[in-house]
Amino acid sequence: MNNFSYFNPTTIHFGKGQIASLKDELANYSRILIVYGGGSIKRNGVYQQVMDALSQQQVFEFSGIEPNPHFETLIQATELAKQKEVELILAIGGGSVIDGCKFIAAAACYQSDAWQIMETGGACIEQALPLGCVLTLPATGSEMNKNGVITRAATQDKLSFGSDLVRPRFSILDPEVTNSLPAKQIANGVVDSFIHVLEQYLTYPVNAKVTDRFAEGLLLTIIEEGPLALQQPHNYEVRANLMWAATMALNGTVKNGVPTDWATHAIGHELTALYGLDHAQTLAIVLPALWRYKQQQKHAKLLQYAKRVWQLDDANEQQCVEQAITLTEQFFNAMGVASKLSDYQLDQSHIEAVIDKLTEHGMTALGEHKDISPEDVRKILELAL
Ligand code: NZQ
Ligand code: ZN
């Protein structure tokens, strides 16, 4: 097992009616900026619940954070936060709104060009406004981690940053608010959270038994509950289990003591920035192809995954591994997320730009062994055509 340091100070309020706990959480703040997306919170009653809980505070609003949040939009919200001298940012939404609010929280305290936050991966952040979250879409784990992913639309750059200073102070997870999600977003969340676990699990063995078995537990839960969320959209227990699984998938728990990959995410972010695919769609395309390309290096973990997660016991190890990759791809497809570039009208001619962007962003040595070069990415994407 590898060495690790683990820190996660975010308070979680989980369950029905928990939005009311905002009252206590925010008792010591008087000027609050609430930030949300395109308006789903107004249609499903979440906005009203939040406003009811904030009756004692002076509340300012910024709406219109788009999926894959744009730097250009966030800068406007940052100006509002500064102008109104707000004391706390309250994000109400999915990963895009929460990531956007992490950026706003840091940018509001940053004196120079705020894009430097992205260029330095968050290293230049020395101060940030406190952040709280009301999560409406279980997927990214942003509600309990220190990372954000921001897109500069003008240049098609989608970059990540991270800082302990932007970790949410608290996050409210009420599974009932996910009832209004369209099937496509439920599916995206299932695929994204599943792949978060896999990017931290499917590398090479280091005998980290606790972390491996936590990861396998999350994978089994997501396989069990994902399809049920589509079949029984109003099943609270299903929503609750998926919501907590998605948070646990990327809050540091399954990173402890193990190597991590993240090549699928790096490649996927470029596909979104260039061609506008949803985050989860890009991952469903890249992951199976990357596994096929790196099958030998990942053999031991693929076999463990085949046996423990898919219960495959074929004596032929090679067949077991291949079957596990196929079952994974079928799982994404069964959720309604297609897993080939051609499913999204992309072909060979779209690969070069991905390679160029990865190179421009210095992403030239990806994966747990840092041995995936841009040329390897080309071959991986060719396997996904
Ligand atoms: O904007 P509104 O109207 O709220 O609609 C949103 C949006 O259109 C809608 N939605 C959210 N909750 C809803 C709802 N609709 C009905 N009912 C609800 N309860 O869903 C749409 C998508 O929302 P978005 O926040 O974009 O989705 P997601 O949570 O999947 O976030 C994706 C973003 O997170 C980044 C991705 O790259 C992408 O930019 N990621 C962040 C990570 C992190 N911070 O750790 C890690 C991830 O790997 C990922 O990269
Ligand atoms: Zn993701």
C-alpha cells in the first residue's frame, strides 16, 4: 500500500428535507451570493426551499452558469461577488455550478488575471470566500472535493484546478431533489461516478485491500442501482444510494494508498472542449478503448475487477478480462450512453485536434505509469472509432 495523507473537512447533510439545515449552517453569515444554472431549481422547488431557509440573510443572485462552466460567465459572477461584498457563495446545482462557484470563491479574492488560477492548476490561490453547496445532480463528487473544471470558451481550453481553500464548508444532499433530473442526466451521473472509481482502482495492485474493497463496493452499488434509477424514477432508496455513491467516488476515499490513472478524464476533457460532448459521454468512449490498448499493463487489476465486480470465473484469464471490458461497455450502453466516436458523428478527422490540445496543455505523459504519449492517445481514439 502506498503512503497517503487524507483530509476532508466538508460537512455533509444527507437526506430528505435537509435543505432546511441551511438556516443553522448560515447563521453567522449575513451577505450571501446564491449561484445556479439554467433554471431547473426554479421548476423543481429547490430555489423556494433555499429562499425559505435564508429569510434572515441579504441574498444576491447569479444565474446562468452553463454545463461545462465558462470562464467568461464566471468572471461576471466574480464581479458581482466583489461589488456586493458577499461573505459566502452558495452553489445550487450539479458539478458545473459547484465547480464554477469554487472558481468564483477564489477569483473574488485574487488581485491579478483570474485565468492564472487555471494556468497554475490552483497553486496561486492564497485566499477564497467560503463555499456551501446544495447538490442537485449526483455525478462529479465536486460537493466533497477540492477540484474544479473550467472552460475558456473563446479558446476551447477545458482545464482543472484544485485547492484546499475552495473545498465546500458543507454540502446538502437531498436525494428527492434529483427526481426532476432527465434520464440523460441520471445516466451521465451513473457513468461519470462509475468511471471516477475506476480511474482510481484500475491501475496495478499495491495490496491496498481496504481501498480496493471500498471501490468494489461502490462499483457494485452503481451497477445495481443505475439501471433501477431509469426504471423506477421515483424510488427514493435508489436515488439515495446513487447519490452517496457518487459523492464517495470522488471525495478521496478510494484514492487512499493506491496509484491513479486519470488519462480517460484528460482525453475526455479535450473532446468536450472541442466537440461539445457531455462529460460522461467522452468517458464512455475513451475508457473501454484505453483498457483495450493498455490491457497487458492493467491485466492484474482487470482480472480482479472481472472476478469481484462482474463475478466472472472463466479459467481463461484473457477471456475473463475481455469479457469484463465488454460488460463495462454494455453497462454504459444500457444506461443510454453510447461508447463509440461514430455514435457522436466523430471520425478519424477529429482525432488530430485532440492530440494538439493535449500537447498544448502539457498532457503528454498520462496514466498511472505516465507513459501514454499523444501518439498513444491517437491509437486509443482509433480503437474507439
Ligand atoms: O442548469 P440547470 O437548469 O440547473 O440544468 C442542469 C444542466 O443542464 C441539469 N440539472 C442539474 N440538476 C438538475 C437538473 N435538471 C433537472 N433537475 C435537477 N435536479 O443538468 C444539466 C447538467 O448539469 P451539470 O452540472 O453540467 O452536470 P454534472 O454534474 O455532470 O457536471 C459536469 C461538470 O463537472 C465537471 C465536468 O467536466 C463538467 O464540467 N467535473 C468536475 C469534477 C470535479 N469537480 O471533481 C470531476 C468530474 O470528473 C468532472 O470533470
Ligand atoms: Zn468525471
